[in-house]
Amino acid sequence: MLKKTFIHFAEVTRAVACVSALVFVSGLASVASANDEVGKQLFLKGATPACAICHTLDAAGAAGAVGPSLTELQPDAARVLNALKNGIGQMPAYTSLTPEQMQILSEYVAKASRE
Ligand code: HEC
């Protein structure tokens, strides 16, 4: 599990890797909250095109207005995952993300939309 998580760190931005590594070293946060940070960075810039361009998500400081506000929609993880896998309307499918990245991002959006 830890090993897999570190592979994700390599795939997202360097800044995230540093923050997440610090979190691990400090031992203060669980893997779940490290995943939250990875999910947030995927939302803001890791996924291409970035979700934040089109969606508002208050918890991530995103204010896109092309798609629905996720803070208002509060989709569950399965609904986010479906949009990522298949695309919906003007939103493209995110085939460049690994299944694990899609999972982390979906869980993050579901959780962050309720914050
Ligand atoms: C190019 C703009 C664009 C980008 C980028 C984009 N979306 Fe969307 N998204 C939309 C639009 C438009 C809709 C509404 C589609 C419809 O209902 O016809 C939507 C719908 C959704 C929905 C609701 C799906 C449903 O079942 O109603 C979710 C969840 C979502 N997007 C998440 C994301 C996430 C996560 C990302 C980043 C990986 C992302 N979007 C990137 C435009 C975008």
C-alpha cells in the first residue's frame, strides 16, 4: 500500500511529493489524508485539462464555471468516477489517469464537496 502510494507521488507534482513525504515522515497523518492532498493536486492541476478550469470546488479554492459547481452537486465517488471514465456532455473522459488516480480523485471530490 505504501509503495503504491509513493508511485502516485512520483506521478503528481514535485511540491505534492514533498508535502506528502513530510506528512509521512512526521507520522502525523494517515495514508487517507495524504491521498486527500494527492486528490486535491490532481483536481487543481494533475489531470489534463484540470478539473478546476471548469468546476467550482470551494474546498480546493477552485472557481470554474463551465461545468456544475461540485460544492453544490455533492456527487458521490461513484458518480465522479463515472464522469472520469466515460466523460459527460462537454467534459472529456480522463483516459490518461490511472485507475488508482481516478479512485483517489473521485474520493477526494466526494469528500471535499461536502466540506
Ligand atoms: C472542459 C470543462 C470540464 C473539465 C476540464 C472537467 N469537467 Fe466535469 N463537467 C463539465 C461539464 C460541462 C459537466 C456537465 C455535463 C452534463 O451534465 O452534460 C461536468 C460534469 C461533471 C460531474 C457531474 C457528473 C454527473 O453525473 O452529473 C462531475 C462529478 C465532474 N464533472 C467532475 C470533474 C472532475 C473530477 C474533473 C477533472 C478530472 C472534471 N470534471 C473536469 C465540464 C468539465
